[in-house]
Amino acid sequence: MISPRRPSGVSPTSNSMNAAQQIIGTATFTESPISSPTAGDRSDRLWESSPFRHPLENATSGETMSVPESHDREQDRDQPATATPGRVRGGVSLDVVRGLYNSNTGFSGLRRSNSSVVYPGGPPEFPPVKKLNPLNKKRILVSGGAGFVGSHLVDRLMLMGHDVIAIDNYFTGSKTNLAHWFGHPNFEMIRHDVVDPIMLEVDQIYHLACPASPVHYQSNPVKTLKTGFFGTYNMLGLAKRVKARFLLTSTSEVYGDPEEHPQKESYWGHVNCIGPRACYDEGKRVAEALTYSYARQDNVDVRVARIFNTFGPRMNWNDGRVVSNFIVQALKGDDITIYGDGSATRSFQYVHDLVDGLIALMDSDYTEPVNLGNPEEYTIKQFADMIVQLVNEHRQRCGDVGKTSTVTYLPAVADDPQKRKPDTTRAKEVLGWSPQWSAVDGLRETVAYFHRSMQQ
């Protein structure tokens, strides 16, 4: 039997409040960061000495943020010296976010490799999160939460102080992406495949679950289509039952090989529905159709984000995407392989910009599809040359001498779009969102991340 629906934004624990607690709950709260709930005094001491403390406090108070000295020293080697945004959406310091995926920064003790996570002895030390008024705290479900984009979204929602439930079948995701939250009272990880229904009580649903790289979605095209339809069907059914707001992460692939450039949300697309990429393209198109059918028929509160090419830390090194392929090949000194003549164009956005856009869209009242991407456009050949140059610069900073990669060309892939560039006018007008990271700045951080990962 489904429990009665609580008001939107109310913590699940608020139902059990007594009268005095309910009165206290209506009082004004100061939203401030707290450290991990380990052991009283010890926890307080850890927070006082934490390098995260001042960046996060400054972010929540509106002051200008400064990087802790320990971060400055590491940045000389592994981080770009160019100007990048100091904070991200949610009032969170960029240094706090970086600390969750950089092995040489962040909370102490947790060591990662490509295949394992090693915990130190003693109680866990969690990244600091905001303490929210229970009336503002939401319980949020992220499907595909252990994946590349999903894990960054979980990080941000946790740092903002919400209760987060991540579900993932680990087909392309990894527990190591979220290992720093295991045991935190605000976080829950469930191994679950979205093609099967799940019963939960939540306020918001971010539906990201679906393999997104051609290598993965073409390895089992029937399962990709099942995930596109049945996965979305089950998440929408959950949203309908508990009256949760639902956000579908769609894709620029719904535009196919576009005849309109740049692509606006009003463009219906030019897609081969029986080609090798159709399992993903049509899976996302039917997911959009299903989403708006639920909105019209059952009044489900829906949002749709059409995501363009995204890159950043935690990408799978073997997923076959342009960014990860080129960076890994350049770091190894191997030839960089381009499929086709290199004249096809792409627009690449950094993952932090995407997470900003997803949260802005979820929190808005806008229900039509919104493009989220970076309108900077490069040919694949230009992008390959850029990565080779950035890898060489990074090696020089690290004192690592290696072979400079050269570009080789292979036959073009079937149905590969020749042009891809978002028109982000709608996002600017209705969300106040635009990319804050240039492709170059994002690539510098991503190159440093892959270099560290390959050395572990």
C-alpha cells in the first residue's frame, strides 16, 4: 500500500515530527556546511582543519572564494592556470567539486585506482554538505547515478544538502565514482536496472539511465531500446504515483544528421530509423514522446534536456568517444585515429556546465525541450590537434617526456552526423544558463584527470 503523499520539498522524516519539532521546523534556518557525522568532537576538529571549509563557507555567504594553499601547490602541476569559474550552481565551491574526483586533493584517506578503492582505518570522512531547512530539503532519485554524468549530478545534489538515491545496474557506471558518499546518511545506492519497476518515495527524478557511447549502446541494441522505452516508462510511472517532478536527459542525437545548423529545439530531426545508431536515436525519441504523453494524459510534471557532446573527469577511457579516445591515445603517444576526413564538426561542453543546466531546468517552470550544450564548434581534426597540444603542455608541467602523437585517418562510420552545434537561445532566455567553461579549459582538467588515472 502506497503511503500518503507528503507535501513537495518536505523531508521524509518530517512526518514523524512532534508539535514542538514542527514549530522549530518553521523557524529560519541558516544553511551552512556540516562535516561528516562521524564522532562528535573528532568530527568538529576535522571540519575546523578541513581545506574544504573556507571555500564552501565563502560560496554560501556570497564572498569571493580562495583556493586553499594545499590546492595551490597541487594546481601548479595538475591543474590549468587559466581563469575558470570559482563556483558552480548550488553555491558550491569549484574546489570542493574538484576534490571529489582528483586523487591528489580533497578529503584525506580514500585512495582510488582504475579497479579498486582503498579506505583508511577508522571512521569515514565525508565531503562537507550544506545543512538545509527540512522544508527545503528534497529526496531526489538519480537513475544512472553511478555513471559519468550521473555521478557528477549526485555530487552536486549531495553538496547542496539534499537526500539522494542513486540507482544503477553498473553496465557503464561504476561504484568507485560514488565511493566517497558510501555510508553518508543523506545518500543511498541501489543496484537496479530501470527496465524493471521500482517503488520509492521521492520528490524529483533525474532520469539519466542509458548507455550513451556508440561502443556501449551498439553492443546490445535491443537492450538499449528497452532501456529507452521501458526504463523511461517505469520512471514516469514512479513520478505519476508519487507526484514527483521528472526530468528526462535526452540527446542531440534526436536531431540525427541535421539539415538545420545550428539545431533549435523546434527542429524535428533527420534520423535513419533503421541504421546502426537507431537503437539510441530512436530510443531517446520514443522516450521524449512517452514523457510528453504522460504530461498530457496524467499531468506528470516533466522536463526534457537535450544534451550535446559532454566530456570531463570520470569518462570511461574505453567508451569510444572522441574526447576519451583522443586523450588516451595522445597520453600513450599512439596515433590519434579519426574516422572520416576530419571535417565533421562537433560542439563539446564540460560536465560542470551540464550539471548546472540540469539543475536549473529541474528547478524552473519550463516544460518544453531545452538544448544544453556549448556552441563552440570545432572540426574533429581541429579538436585532435588541440588535444595533442594540451597533452604536450601537461607533460611539460609534469616533467614527463613522451612521444608526440600524429593523426591517422580511418573509414567513416555509418550514419555519423557531419555537423552538430546547439542553439542555446532558449536555455539563456528561460533558464539564465550558458556555458561558463571553454572547451580548452575543460580539456586541460580532463587531460590532467586521465593522466593521473593512467598512472595509478
